Amino acid sequence: MWRNEELRLTSLNDITTKHRHIFLSPHFDDVIYSCGGTLGVQVSSGLRPLVLTVFGGIPAPDTQLSSYATAMHREMGADPAKAVGNIVEVRRQEDAAACDFLQADYLWLDYLDAPYRGTPAYYTTEEALIGGEVHSSDLWIDKNLAEDLLALRSRLPDAVWYAPLGIGRHVDHQIVCSAADRLVQSGAKVYFYEDFPYVLRNPQARDARLQELGQGFDPVLVEMSEMLPLRQTAADKYETQTLVNFESQAAMHAEMARYTHSIRPVETVHLERYWQPR
């Protein structure tokens, strides 16, 4: 499984026809949390999956954090004596470690994470960030991202795309899902993944999101039982996010095992489920 070569790409121009499977990750942890088993299956088969993180930009040192963003920084263990962007640098290091472990190529785009956008900030509560509407001043991100993805699609017509379904309706997940829908409209093959751990928090959220998107979807299952430990270990690399999203590392492992088994509760089978537009 080991490939002794540089896995990090530095621009969209570095993406080539060898990248036949492109995973769109709103934040650094989203694809590994949701699709880590699929990545393991693909790499073990000799493929070159690419994890493209959209909101990977580093905020300016003079960025004024809202009280909500300050609390988020504290929860992630950010050093208040360091520049605002330091915690993003740490998160980049975590993502590099996770992708290196799985041997997946990766690229960070420079769009800012939602809590850093706007002066004053657009999203200052959890309700605004998760479950709210995308701020009108952020619609340019959707437009620009979609244009870049469509340009990539024209260069890589045979690529398969993986995008967040937007379960939980985090505004950044909504933006990436919307941009990916432009790929669907262009005829690209796009699989929408179940946003983990948001899919755990409300049993009705997945079906509500599928209904909200207003088109038919068919489930596509990836059997990844042998790769579950890889997904769990890769997820461990995101140390700043473990307590934010789970009670503990052990709880995260248990939730991953439980949910991937619940999709088809047969013996030791673990699956990742995607939704393909009809």
C-alpha cells in the first residue's frame, strides 16, 4: 500500500488523468471521517484517489474572531498566544498525516472556513453555522468553486467525483454540495457521501436532506470491512477534532464501527454508502 512519493498537490493544475477518483472535502477531516474505507479500498487496488479540501485557507493574522469562533478555537486547543491562523496550520498538519497514512493524494484550496468569513462575521452561532442558510455574501464561493470543478471536469471527463450530501446542513457542506450539483448537471458521475458524524445526530436528517435536494437518488454501497481499522486510525490524526465531535477517541471508533455495520447488519460486514443522482 505504501507509495514512496510526494502526495501533496499545490494547485488545481497538478490534478491529472491519473486522479480518476476525486473526493471533495469541505474541511480537513470530512472525507476521512466519511469515506476513509473507500480511500483504503481504492489505494489497495492501485488507484490514486485525491482528497480536495475546499475550506483550507489560513485567515489573516489581524482577523477578528467572534465570541463563537473564539470558543471554537478554545475547544480545539488553539494556543491563544499564537496568530489566528496557527490552528489552521495545525489542522493542515493533521490532514497531511491522515492522507499520508492512507497514501491518498491531497490538495488544499484557500477558501476560508465559515467562522473566519465576514467583517463582522457572518456565522456567529452554531445555529447559523449548522442548519442555517448560506450568507448571501458567500454565494461567490459556490460560483467560483463550481467553475473550477467544471474546468477540471473538461480536462478529466472520466473522473468519478465524491461530494458531501450536506446532512446536517453545515453551510460549508451546503456550498460544496451545490457546486458538485453543477457537475451532475454537466453529466459527470457524482456520488454524494453521508456526512459523518452529522448523520449520527439526527436519524431523520439524511432522508430530510435527500428530500430537500429534490431529485431521485440510488444508494451505492462500498464494502470496506477490512479497511475499517485504517479509517479509524486515519481519523485519529485529527486530534483537534476528536473531542469537538466525539466524547473520546474510543467513542469515535465505536461510532464508526456501529454506523458502518448498521447499513447492512450482517456478521462482520462494514459499508460506506453513497447516493448517486438518477
